[in-house]
Amino acid sequence: MNFLLKIFSLLCLCGLGYSWQDVRNADQTLWAYRSCQKNPEDKDHVPQWRKFELPDDEKTHCYVKCVWTRLGAYNENENVFKIDVITKQFNERGLEVPAGLDQELGGSTDGTCKAVYDKSMKFFKSHFMDFRNAYYATYDGSDEWFSKNPDVKPKGTKVSEYCKNKDDGDCKHSCSMYYYRLIDEDNLVIPFSNLPDYPEDKLQECRNEAKSANECKSSVIYQCLENADKSALDASLKILDEFSGRY
């Protein structure tokens, strides 16, 4: 059984069938939290954020928006929370959907970090632990999931180490492109994926090329990025690989 099929089968056996738009697992939520904490300019805030202390300031406003987005629960194009996706997350986790979810998070925002933060705080005021349990934001919940899913990249393991010899036959780079979050579990291009210091225009061109490809998108996007600027790609992946040891 190939690498990604192992992941998909494992998640289905656990009752966690999903796509990027749907239910997140503990590996994916951990990446969401950590990736939203990696800006060096935010280092003084990170200790608070890791304790889920969310002060009313500009950096925290954007952190909260980043987390919701990378959990697949906020649509940046339409500036709305995905109530159906959040509801499904609670249901699939076997948790009661919070009363007033639609009233507190429903409706559009103006798209600013502050607007997303303000809506979130109204919801968190009564349902913060509900949110944390639903999205594996407790040590116990996260550790339990990882212990039941040994075929997933363990916490603290670099992608380069974990993905060694794990490609899917002709689908090259499937493991690394997934764990670097350039391609999702449904073989779709993640639109807000980033490559540090890689030319943004070339990255977008390669995203578009991979989106239109019928074959393995991880192979297509990697080859495109390498052809466009190999030295920049190598440097970017080195940075991402170092970071991958944090989730």
C-alpha cells in the first residue's frame, strides 16, 4: 500500500474521513498552530499563544485569523467562517456542537484580523475548551491521536527524515510535498502554502501548473519549482525542513 493511501485508509478507519475543507486531524492542527507562530517578529507573543492566552493586540488578532484559516475553518476569499466545516469537526470528534455557533461566528466579516479576532472572542468566551477539544489543542487529545496513528509523521520529526523512501511509486515527492503543506491529502494544491524566500510569482505559476495537471500534483509542482529556480527551492525546503521539527 503506498504512503498516502496508508494515511487515507488509517484516517478512514478512525472515522475521520476528510478533505482540506473538512475535518482536521491532530497532525494537521498542530501544523496550523505552529506555522502561525513561526514569524520571528512574533517571538515574544508565542509563549502566550501556546498557553492559549490571546491578548487584544494587533499581532494576536492576525494570529487568530491565521489559525482559523489554516484549520480550514475561515474562508479568506469570502471573509466568512465556515460554519458547516466547524460543525462537522465537532460532530466527527464526537462532541456536542456549541449552542449559538452560527450566531457567534456566522455572517461576514470585513476580512481584517481585528474583525476575525472579535468574532472569535465572542465564541471563545463560552466555548474555548470546546474549540480546543475539537481541534486537538490539548496535550492529552493530541498525544492520544498520535499514539493511535503511528503511520503519521511523529511530533518533532523532520520531514526529510520521515519521508525518506516514502514516495508513491511514480508520484515523486508525495510525502514531502504533503508534510511541507504544498499539496493536501486530496492531491490538491494548497492556495496559501508558502516557500520562504522563493520568488512568489514563480511559486504561483507552479501552483497553477500543478492545479491543471491530471497526474500526481506533488511531482508536477516540485519539478516546476526546481526548473524555475533550483537554488531558491533548495534553500526554501531547507528552511521548511528545519521548521518541520517543531510539529
